[in-house]
Amino acid sequence: MPLLKTISEEEATSVVKKVYDGYQSVFGKVPNVIKFHSASQTTFNYLMGLLNEFSNNSEIDPLTLTFLRIIIPHRNGGTYCVKFQSKIIKTLGVSDGEIEKAKNDPGELSLDEKRKSLLLFAIDVIEGNHNNIESRLTDLRNLGWTDKNIYEICFLGALQKAMIPLVESFKVENDY
């Protein structure tokens, strides 16, 4: 049980209930990390709305986004996030071998050049490798990515990295 009070499935109403019901229908349960975010209804509503927007309206495909949400936590001690996102990516048809490849050498992923270039750029930005940013931005634009796309994947990666100490510090129980 996390150290912060969260909204249980029985107590959930409004947006929280809708989100919980969505996870229940896909995963057969509400993941503990989702419940954890309900410690603040304000941030829960914001975060879930943001994640929903990325999931449903992003020009970046779900596979690339989910790989990012596995790689960043893997490199930063986010065990829960790696396991949870691995469960999600398996629903997209990704094998355990490909997940291991993502964690150990994302440059070897079976993604086309356009998606792989964006993913590797975002990883480097989040991990502080700022070498050749200008030329790499030009390359990404030449591949068809917009500044909006580039910002959004980097923002999502930064958000993922920021969540790791919260999940770890407040002892969110790993249910994956």
C-alpha cells in the first residue's frame, strides 16, 4: 500500500471512476500506479487527460511512445514503470525479446528510421546527451517530424523520468 492515501475503486467517482473503469476493462484491474496518482484529484485529472491525449491524438505511434516509457525507467531505476509499460507494449504484439532489446540497445529496435531517430533523440535529450542537437533536429525535421512532435516525445520522456522517484519514494506496490 502506498504511503499516501489514494482513491479506492469503490470510492471512485467522476473522472477517477471513468479512468479506473478503462484500465479495469483492458487489464482486468486498476494498476497500483494509476491509483497512486489519485492522491491528488487535480493532478490525476491533468495527468490522465494528458496521457489520454498522447494515446489518442498524437502523431507519434503508440509503439514508439511505449518503448520510450520502458527505456527511460529502465535507465533510471523505475522497476514498476518498466514492468507496467512492458505489459502495455505486449498488447501491441511486442515480444519479450524485443522488450529486452529496447532496454539494452534501443538502436537495434525493429523500427523504421523515422521512428527510431525520434526515439533515440528523445532518449538522449532526457538522459542529458545534448551533443549535436541542432543537426539532429534538422535531421528529424527532414524525416517529417514537426517541432510539436519532437517536443511532445521529449516532454513525455521527461514526465516518465520525473515519476520514478515518486513511485519509489511513496512505495507504490509493484503489481506486475
